[in-house]
Amino acid sequence: MDFSWVAMALNDFLWIGLTFVLGLVAQKIGLPPLVGFLTAGFILSTQNIVDQGLLKIMSDLGITLLLFTIGLKININNLARPQVWAVTLIHSSVIVVALLAIFSLLIVAGVSVFVDLSWQHALLLAFALSFSSTVFVVKVMEERGEYDALHGRIAIGILVIQDILAVVFLAFTANKVPTIWALALLLLIPCRFLLRRLLNTVGHGELLVLFGFLLAIGGAEVFEIMGVKGDLGALILGALLANHPKSIELVKKMLSFKDLFLLGFFLSVGLYSQPNMDTLLLALLLTPLVLLKSWLFFVLFTRFQLRARTALLSTINLSNFSEFGLIVLAIGVAQQWIHESWLVVMALMISFSFVVSAVLSTFSNELYNSNRKWFKRFQSRERLPFDPVLNIGKAEIAIIGMGTIGTGAYDQLCQLHKKLVVGIDVNVYKVLNHKKTHRHVVLGDPSDADFWDRVKKIHRLKLVVLTLPNFATTLEVVKMMKEMGYKERLVSIAKFPEDIAALEEAGVDMAANIFTEAGAGFASHIMDTEAISGHLNIDQPPEQTTSVT
């Protein structure tokens, strides 16, 4: 009887269990779980218990789904801003030149690991280090609920432009020149109408999920057949459905699948090769080069008139190296341009930069709040129309988070307090839709310390209602409000009992479970409707009945 499946099952249990434990430990100490996943990858690289072929499939599928969901949220107007495309091109050019100069000096100085590099190979290494990780940045922003904030949109725009540069590079170096049939991809533009009609008809269940997989994987395969990078196909197919009323619902449906498959990516980075002491030390020495990228991003953002806070948070998001660097160096190894040990160094540098970026991201608001005066010295006096300090006028009640629940709360409070209510949301499309219905809703980031400083000085808020979808963001806003001296009434929604306890401990006056409140509100609506229509006599007590034995 063949019991080999028992050994396979045990191996899978061990590596999945180790990944879970380390992810949980990272979460408990305040870091994203992906830091634990990376650590698990390096530990597992010393063992032969992981099916790397399976992880490769998971990783590729996860990245495809990630780019598809990015496409669903793409704003073309955002990409057209100089703060995105111009900053990307200038930053990439300057960083490549600067790193080439540093590596050339190390070659001239006779540093052993660089002595065998020609300037062309050093240029390849510099180019590999100029990119930031799309996978990592999007994952962190989703966990922190920052995807729709301005600094999140700026970072995503830059990553999209970098991905386009990556496609151009691969086309020239990997002999992956698009075929003449690639011109047929232009037919996707008129097909956009058909795809959006289909999205309207698939409903809200499993067909919606299947439709998402069909577009993501199908788009990637079609582009590959045409000689174009498949990930770009997933991105473009998603972009064709961007701004559709059901696009955000589709993103939420795909979220759990994407997160599961991306586990393969983070493990694969650690599993790429087994490091030795030399490669480990070299990676540790070179990882601080990510700070050069960070400094240049911050300078360019502020020179392009972004506020200091927006510039800093966008910079922190982009302060890492990219998995694309492994692809670039793999091409160099295949062409015998560079020694294969650089692949191990690159994998280590990527992992170390992820940890640095994750820590900075976790404490980004605290970093800005404690050093605001210093950071503001770098910002321009002129304000961009899409990056102002939030102004709520004379409102005394603020609803933060104008989704379904926030909109309902806004409408109810408006009936009682008329023009004293304001809605705040980071999603520009939500704000525009609310303005079309004549609601007083403004675009802004509730975690912006500059806004709460302004509230403290000139506004008269008496009630703040938090209806944000992300609990981590809600808790961060509460802590910031308390630190900024807000002492008026503060209420919030939550999904789980432990979240309610955490919010009350942080200083919220009242935290309500959204499911309980939804049920109570629905029951109240039923009673009102039935009473009005005469089906119920709510003034009369129920008749007493006697039992018959």
C-alpha cells in the first residue's frame, strides 16, 4: 500500500504551519504578516519540503490577479498628472545614473565583489534597483486602507508607469518583440462596451468571481500570445472596467483569492536561493541604498508642489526594491553578463527593503506628526487643487467614510441638523457622486494630522461619526484625534466584538456593531411602514390570551 501521500501531506502541513506562525508573530508585533511570510521563505530555503513549482504557479496567478484589481481602480487622470509620470521618469533616470556612479567607484576601488563587473553590467544592476515593488506596496496599502488616499493613488500611478518601463525593457532584452497581431489588441477598446454589459448581467455571486478570473487570466494569456507581457494584459483588462458601478464589488470578491495566491510570491522571494555569509553581508551593506531612492522621491514630490505629508507617505510606500529586479538579473545571468550570486543578493535586498518599508509604513503617521515642522520646510507654498488641507466650513457634525452606512447616517443627521453636517471620504468618485445628489461631501484623508490641527484651531466639530470600512484606519484616526486634542463626542462602527472593545479603549464614546445596528434599523423601518399603512395598532397593547388545558 502506497503511503507516500502521508509524507507529502506532512510536508505541506509543516511549511504552511510555519508560514502561519511567523505571519501571526509579525502581526502581533505590529508588522504586516507578509514580513513573517518572507522570513518563512528564508527558513524553508534550507529545507526540501516545499513544492516550488506549486509556489511558482501561485505566485504568477497572484500577481496576475493583483494587476487585474489594480486596473479596476485605475484613474487615467491620475496617471496624466506630472506628479506621477514626470516624477517617475526623472526619478528612474537619476537613480540609475547615481547607482551606476556608486558601483563604478566600487569597481575602481577594487572591491572584490564588484571587480569583475563591467560598467555595462553595473548599469544593469542599477536599473534593477531603480524599481519599487507593485505587489508589496499594494498589499500594504490594502491592509492599512490607504489605497484610495491621495498618497496611495500617487504611489500606484508611479508603479504603473514603472511597469510600463519594465515591459519595454523585457521586449528588448528577452527577445519578446510583439507580433504584428498585437495591433489586434486595439480591438479591446470597442469591446469595452460589451465587457461592461456582461459585468452588469453576471449578478453578485460565483458568476461574478468566475468573470473576474476569466478576464484576468484570459487577458494575460491573450497578451502573451501576441508577444506582450501577460501581466500588462491583466492590468489593461481591469482598466477597461474601471469606474464601473460594480468594479469595487468585483475587487472585493477577488480579494481573498488574490491574497491566498500572493502567499506564493512572498514565500518564493525567500526561497529563491540559499544565502551564505558573503551574500548576506553584501545585501546588508547595499540595502541602505533604498534610502537614496526615498530621499529623491521626497524631493521630487515636494518640488512638484505636493504637501509634505502627501510626499512623505507616498515616499514611504515606494521605499523598497522590486521583484522585477530578480527578472532583470535573471536575464543578465542567462546572457552571462553577471554572476548568479547576484540573484541571491538581490533576493535578500528585496526582502530587507520590504521589512524596512513595512516598519516605516506602520509608523508613517507618527513619523510625520512628530516632525511636522521639519517636513513642512520642504513643501511649496502653492497648493495643488487636488492636495489641499481639508476644509469643512461651518459644519458641526462630520461623517467620515461615505459608503452605504456613512450615507445613511449622513441623510438621517441632515434631517435633524440640516446644513451642519459634512461627509468626508478619500475616494474621489464617491465624493463626485455625492455632490451630484447635492450632499455636502468633501474629499480628504481623515488620518491627516494637518486637518485635525485645523479643526482644533478654527472649526467647531461637536460630533464625529466614523464609518470607515477598514478597522486599522479607524483605530488610527481615533488615536490621532485624541492626540490632537479632540474632546467632543466620537462614535464609530465596527464588525467584531473585539474591535468594539479596542475602539472603546482608544477613547470612542460609543462603538456599534454594524450588523446589529442594520437589523435594528430595518426592524424600525418595518414598524414605521406597518404603522403608517394601518396594519399594526402600535398604541394598543397586545390582547391577553388564556391557555386551555
